[in-house]
Amino acid sequence: PAERPLQGMKVLISAGPTREPLDPVRYLTNRSSGKMGYALAEAARDMGASVILVSGPTQLPPPAQVDLVRVETAAEMYEAVIARAEASDIYIGAAAVADYTPAETQSEKIKKRGDTATLVLRKTRDILAEVAALEKRPFTVGFAAETVDLEAYALDKLARKNLDMIAANWVGQAEGGFDSDRNALEVFWKGGREALAMTGKKRLADRLTALIAERLQAGVVV
Ligand code: C5P
């Protein structure tokens, strides 16, 4: 049925920022609100899917009839997603995962000393790329938030991370992106692209989810 194109499907979505602890009272994070990922969870639910939402810390109410798994760090998000990915039909990586985490978390509060201080950071695992590399992989959708060269970076990520689809958006513009209620997306897949115009994140999530369902159907040989 046209209005429930994800009926019977299992959709796994990651959303929000991660929080990387430096010591018991401090952490590194980013401006992600989680709104896009939560809106995607509601859109997939409304299209008939059973939805698991793995979420970093957000201020958002838990979506009804969605299985919410709360995590804090990139490492916790990795474990939560990888454990559920092979059982999923679709994975949408909408979280703003920290690219680097403190090499060490101090067990006591770091003391103030000299005029400058240096943090040593270690790269986190790329959850999206690892999901796409699984033997039994779901239809894998990534996000790319860029301030320059949107199309080039998006196409590079699509190929390099072996994704089925990538949704790219400008960040740091007057409208749209991380903290905003509105957004616009340039969506790319192998052999196609579609621009989804600036609108509210719920409406945009409906359009992106419909596009995912359409591409998934197109890839299924009956
Ligand atoms: O390479 P970049 O971080 O810009 O790619 C963004 C995409 O990769 C997003 O979908 C994001 O959720 C995902 N990602 C991830 N794990 C990381 C870093 C990014 O899943 N450690």
C-alpha cells in the first residue's frame, strides 16, 4: 500500500550528538539537536515500520511506539547500533557522532595549571562505514553535514563508505542544519539524485523516508 510502504520492515536509526567524557564533570559534544533523526523515526513508524531509535543525549520527547535506546558516547552508540544492524532492513545514520574522543578519561577532575592546555584525542570507529561493511547489511543511509563542496564530499562518502544513499545538508548557513527546525537535503545514490527543498524537519523526514522506500523497492528484483 502506497501510504505504508515500510509495512513489516525493521528500521534502525541513530540520532543526536554523542558526549565524550574528559573527566567526571566535563565532556566534548556538538550542536546536534536530534530533531532530524527523531522525525525520521516517526516517519518510518507512520509508514508501517517497526523502529529502533539509538539516541545520544537530546531534549526531545521519546517518539510514541518507537523502541528508544539511550546512549552517551560514540563507543556506546557503536555497540548499540552494531548489535542491532544485521537484524534490520534499513539503517539511517542521522547521529552526529564524535570523530575523536579523549585518548584518556581522567577519573578525577582535571586541575587548572598553565596558561595553555593540550588534549590528546583518538579517532572513534565509523559506525556507518562498519554497518555498510557487514556481511548481512541493511539498506544503509548516511548523512553529510558540510560547510563547503557539498556535492563532492557527499559523493565521496557514498562511494568510500559503500552506502546505498546519502543525504547531504549545508550547516552553518542562515537557515537549516543542526539546531534548526527546518532543513533542506541533497540526496544522492548510485545513479541518481534528488533535491528536497527547505521545509520543516517532519515534512522533510516524510519525503526522505518515502525516497528510501522507493529506492529500496527499486533495488528489489521480483
Ligand atoms: O565522514 P562524516 O563523519 O562526515 O560522515 C557522516 C556520516 O557518518 C553520518 O551519517 C554519521 O552518522 C556517520 N558517522 C558514524 N560514525 C562516526 C562518524 C560519522 O556513523 N564515527
